[in-house]
Amino acid sequence: MASRSYTEQTIKQLFGSAAGRCAFPSCRRKLIYPATEQSSTTIIGDIAHILAFSNDGPRADSTVSDKDRNSFENLLLLCAACHRLADGQPADYPDEALRAMKKDHLDWVDRNLENEMSDLKFPELEVVCSRLISSELADSTALQSLPPREKINLNDLGPSSSKKITMGLMQAPLVADYLQRMVTHLDPDFPPRLIAGFRQEYDKHQSTGIKGDGLFLLMESFAAGGSADFDRHAAGLAVLAHLFQVCDIFETAS
């Protein structure tokens, strides 16, 4: 029997889309605690299966392949207590209820991101950008604005990714202002190093064949840095959306 193993990409998609929080609406506790001076990052979340991994597990479906059972679409991020409840009372938490819960949780994450986006300021951008920059320069450092809708269509991005890009572009002027201040006062190579950091992550995942919304979700998770704090997620999304618009992150028609 195959093991409960998940690809790095699936884990990043799951934690990133859920903002590192339990999907139970009555819980939604943080499941990621950042490193401190004394301790490393601690993750207290569980990866739960909507349709059981084993044929005799809760909500089992023997027609589903092992690959599909371990796919992002069949997984839910829960705290240990909510995971135990969902699997202990499967009649009260059937698969359709858990799928609806996952969708509602993602919508809740979006609402919180939108609220944080309107209050975004330089300090949040500084924390995100300082973590994402590379020591290398991007091959192409020219920043040229591209029509987001054309680029969205070219990269086969669906409504969810399109919504996130639109949300992030609310703060595109703030991101552009922050990058210009970095160039003027601190580091003239800051923007191309930031692009290089994103491009390295993008190329790593694209080389495995992942694309579309799955690839965008991985880049969003990368930008957020695995944080369960919405201000950090909003800052990362704003930077990602800005770079999506003005440089060669994701594919272009040229």
C-alpha cells in the first residue's frame, strides 16, 4: 500500500491557501509559529484527507487512486483536535461538508487578505522583501508594465488567481514607491535581486510541469514566507502582483 506522502508543492499549496490556519470555522487557529531566538519554526497542523487515504478509513472511496487521495484537492488543513473530530464522526462530517468547509475557509482567507491589503504599509513590505531577495541579479532588470488580463489568460490562471492578482494590485503604487526608495537610498540593485528571488522559485516549480493556478498558489505561498499572519500574506501578495505586472515573473507573449 502506498504511503501518506505529499509532494513539497502540495504541502506548500495546502498551507499557503489556508493561510496556515485550521479550516474549521469554529476554530481557525494558527498552525504555524515562527522561529524565535531559542527555537525553530513549529507547525502544529495536521494534513487531513477529505476522502480517506485507506479503504477502511472515514469517508473511504475505493475507486479513488492513491495519487488523487494525496492531492491538494483531497486535503484539508486542520488542527489536531478538529482533525480527530472530523475523522471520529464522519457521518457528521461527510466529504461534501468538508469540501464546502475548505471553500468557505479559502473565501474567509481572501476577505482577511483584502482587509489587510487596505492597511498595508512600508514595514510589512520591508519584512517580506528582505526575505525574498536573492544575492544574484535577474537576467533582465527592465521593468515594463504589462496588461494583467492578457498575462492572466496567457498563463491559464483562473478566477481565484485573477482575484488575488487584482487584490494585490490595489497596492501596486505602494510597492513601486517602496522599491524606488530602496533604489534611491539603499541598494540600486534591489529590484533586480528581488525579481531574481522570485524567478528562482518560479523556475524550480515550473520545471516540474506545474502551471496555472497551482503555480500561482505556490508563488503566493513563497511570497508569504509560510506565515500565518495576514499582514505578511497581504504584503507578499502585493509584491507578487506588482512583479507579475511589471516584469517576467510568469510567462509573457514575447
